[in-house]
Amino acid sequence: MSLLYKAIRHFAVVLIVIVYSLTFGVEEVYSNSAVMPISIQVNGKLIITDENTEVDSNERSRVVENINIDRSKSNFDLSNSYTLRVRSNESRWKLIGHLQEVSVKQTKKINPKFIRLTYKTSAGSAGNINSAMLAAPFTEPVRLSNIPRKSDFVVLEGSSKTSLQRDKGNKNNWYGLSFNVDFVGKNGLALESTNPIYRKKKYNAIVSYTLVSL
């Protein structure tokens, strides 16, 4: 191979790199280093935030929520409702949950089989609603007694990026997961709040969610 041919090939490679950088690289560097209006620093591939506190969040892959049911108060049937927002540039990812019960002092504990957890998915206007699916058994409402306490469990199975289009400011490119926890009776209906057997019982737990790539 002649020296002239090697020089020409080397020049062609350098030219391609320069053209690619000017065409794609500047935008990529900018999008991966800029601090967006919602204060999320987009320099990673996995971001999970709480919908209500997103303006105060930096890049992270884990959030923690509380489950608190207090039957001694006036708000008997509805317990908690939260919405998480996931952003992922990975084509395969999972959202993993972990439930840890918290001791209830000076009162009786509600049996977890009377507490129901319901997950629903959503997406921002620039989000990809088909980027993930709920994993069993969370495809339908599930009792907390059927959720592991000592091991992790998969909530979402991600099969695509959470957004397939550019979103100025990264405001609407999220995949949403809302979950509602409520108290139900033996037949799936809320028990009467006047029943003294159930009125003064409580249940507390911490649920942590971790976003991982595959």
C-alpha cells in the first residue's frame, strides 16, 4: 500500500469525523450537559423523579415514597397517590421496587391483605407510551400481602426509549407511573368507617423505586 493511498485514506477518515461532529456532535454535547428549565441535569441515561418535586430534582435513578394508612382519621378509604416520571435513553430498562414495612406504635396494624395497590401508566406529550409495560402482577390491582417484603420486584419492563422525538427543555419527554394505595374490605369494598374493629388501625411502609438499564 503506497504512502499516498494511506495519506488519502487518513484524510478521508478525519473529514468524516469532522462532518459528523458538526452535524450531530454539537447538539449531543449541548443536550448532555445543559441544565434544563426544570433543573434536571441531563448528562445521564436514566432519570427518575417525583412529579410534584421535579423542579427541585437533579439527575437520579432512585426515588422513595411512603405508604401511610390511618383509619383513625376522617379520610378513611383513600390513602396515597403518587406519580413518578421516568426518562431513559436506553432501549432496555427496568423499574424495580422494594417494599419495607415500618412498625406502627401504640395501635394495631392493618393486615396487608386489606390494602390494595394500583399502578397506571401515562406519558408526556413528547413521551413514548409504548416504551414500557407493567410487569405481572401489577397489570391489575394487587393486595400488598402479595408483594415481596424481603426482595425486589419488577414494576415496569422497558423496551424502548421513553421519548422518540426531541423535546425542547426536556419538559414533556417522560414516561409516567402513578400508583394509588387504598384500604379495602374482605369483599373488595371499603369497610364502613364506623366499624370499631378497623377504625383505629394503621399501616406504614416505605417503597423505593430504582431505574436500571439492561
